[in-house]
Amino acid sequence: MSELIEARELGERLNGTDAPMVIDVRGPKEYAAGHVAGAVNIPLSQLPKKLKRISREGLVVTYCNMHHRGESRGERAAALLRETGYDARALDGGYPIWKEAGLPVVEAAPVSRV
């Protein structure tokens, strides 16, 4: 099985009956600025301490901004989850590709300046 999942495939699965859990492993400020709709924020550094909060049933998808494919936070998080028995994959291209594909996001409202 691939260690990555394409944005469109994840989008389809999120609309299905067996939707995966999606984890944004970026920091809280990055998450607040914009994230995949329905994703929970568990920064990579906190993931090992929060494994009990993650269901072992079904697929878990992790993501970051994937600036360095092959060693991104999302890929490292998915690998850590797989090592501990989860069915986990990283979102190929991360949040930027998800957003570029026009898939559902939650973004912070722009700050209006007077």
C-alpha cells in the first residue's frame, strides 16, 4: 500500500461512510491560518503523547505543508502511526495541494484594518 494518498482520493473518502480521521501535524498558528475541513490539530511533536486519542479503526491521514517530500512532518507522522499499528498515510502535497484542488478548507477570517 502507498504511504501517500492523493487529495482527490481523500476528498472522496471524506464524503463516504467510512471517512478517515485527518490530522494536521503543523503548529497551531499554521492550523489556525487554514486547514482541511474536519481535520484535528495534533502537532508532530505532540503526536506520541496523544496516540490514545486516535482511533485504531479505519484510515488515519496526516498532513503538513510538505515542503520537503520524503521527509515532511506529515510523512513522519504517518510513519510513526504505522509503526504503532495504525493504518496511516500522508496527504500527497499536503495542505497547499488540497487547497489548490479546491477541496474544503477552513481559513481564518482576514483581519480588517482601519
